[in-house]
Amino acid sequence: MPTTIKVDKLQEGLKTKLFGKYIFFSHEVDSTNNWAKKLAEVDAPDGTVAIAETQTAGRGRLNRKWYSPKGGLWFSVILRPSFKPSETVKLVFLASLAVAETLRELYRLKAETKWPNDVLVGGRKVCGVLCETKTVGEKVEYVVLGIGVNANFNVDKELPKELRETATSLENVLGRKVALEELFKALLEKMEWLHQVLLKEGFTPILEKWKGYATFLGCEVEVFIGGEGEKLEGTALDIDTDGALILRLKDGSIRRVFVGDLSLKIRR
Ligand code: BT5
């Protein structure tokens, strides 16, 4: 089968100690998050990565479909942090910050972070993060941090019509293909660096950098809770240290919204 990822290049020159020490590659899986969970269940160590060229059942939050055509970067990292379950949300911020910074550094793109788990370029989603946790009591056994970057494909050809207005890819914005192996390694290096910052200095520096790329703060937004459920409208004021969005509602009251089954629409 022809491959778009040069497997032998995935670890070549990789400057990490933990992230990507063990890498499992497949041409096609259902979901790299599912695969990584299976690997975690058989004791794959901290930092192990599962990566695939395509996913037949790529997932977003609440089992929403994540389209994963060939040419994208679809991978999941297993982490075994000594966090409380409620703290694992920090890893979502860490991952989306890593993607935004890497896209800025490698391709000079004005990548933005959008609460809770997206990276945007030109106001369109180029990356989504899916963090799944296995807990036993109050202990986190492992976290699977799934990252999907729309890279080397044209969204008008590969994604369904309803996503063409809201999604983009690196190929669409750069007008060329990128080296997936280079992007992958730069991302793992950035994640490991930010992970060290998180362990040594706590969440504040991560959150502050993340907020620095979050242009939706100060904007009018709509937050949808529970899919078809409640809709809140207001101004996105801030993100607090629990990762919650602070909203000022139309009546002037303040509401904290926790990361969960939520989506946020920015009114530009
Ligand atoms: C996410 O969910 O954004 C998390 C996506 C995580 C994907 C990675 S790929 C590697 C790993 N393995 C997996 O199975 N998943 C992870 P959410 O915020 O729920 O957004 C999902 C929504 O994004 C969908 O309902 C669509 O509206 C939209 N969408 C689907 N595919 C897309 C794509 N390729 N690009 C942009 N938007 C997409």
C-alpha cells in the first residue's frame, strides 16, 4: 500500500525523552484513541504514541464523527499523569497550545486557540483534540490525548459539504503539502516541553500562553450545552484555572461553563 507517512522518519532526530519513545504506526485503524486505549490496557508506557494514515471511525467528543482522510495527521499519546481526574482538562489546553505554537513556528500561520479543544486558522477549524481518561476511584490510570490536524488534503474534496465553511487544512491555507513527519516530531517536542512546564511551574503559564492565542476572548459568543440543549449567549470574558469559560450573560450575570459537552460559536 503506498504510504503518505514515511514511517522510518517518524523517530529520526526526534529530540524527546518521553513523548514518542515508542511509536505504533498503522495505515488504517478505526480510531487512534481506541488503539491507544488498548495499548494502555496492556501497560504501554507513558508517552507511547499510536498514529495512523486514516481512521475509519475517527471520533470527536460525544462520539461525534471526525473525518480522517489520508493526508491528515491523526495520532494519540498515552500519558500516565499523577493528576486528579478533574485536572486532566489541562492536557487539552496543553495539546491545543502545542498545535497552535507549532503551526505558527513551522509555517508562520496565525493559528488561534478556541475553547475548549480547537485550533483555528483564518477562523476555521484545522485541528481538534480529544482527551479520554481512565480513572480508578480518584486515581487517573491513563489519559489518551488524541490530536487530529487537517494537513495534506483539500477540504473541498475530502470533507462533507456541511464542514466546508467551518473547516480548513494546512494544504488549503498554505497552498502546498507539508512534511507530515516533520510536523509530527515538532508537535511531540512542543508537547514534551509544555508538559515539563506544566510539571515544574503548574498550569498558569500554559493557560496564559493559550489565552494569548485565543482571539475569541472579549467577543460575543453562543455556547451550546448538551448538543440540542441549552444555549447561552454572552461575552467570553476569560478562562479560569479550572479551564472553565467565564461568560457575561446578557442580563449582566456571570456564568462559569465547564468543559464538557459544549460547543462555542464566535460572532465576528
Ligand atoms: C474534536 O471533537 O474536535 C476532537 C477531534 C479529535 C480527532 C483526533 S484524530 C486522532 C484521535 N483519534 C480519534 O478518533 N480522535 C482523535 P469535537 O469538538 O466534538 O468536534 C467534532 C466536530 O468537528 C464534528 O461534529 C464536525 O462538526 C467537525 N469535524 C469533523 N471532522 C472534521 C475535520 N476533519 N476537520 C474539521 N472539523 C471536523
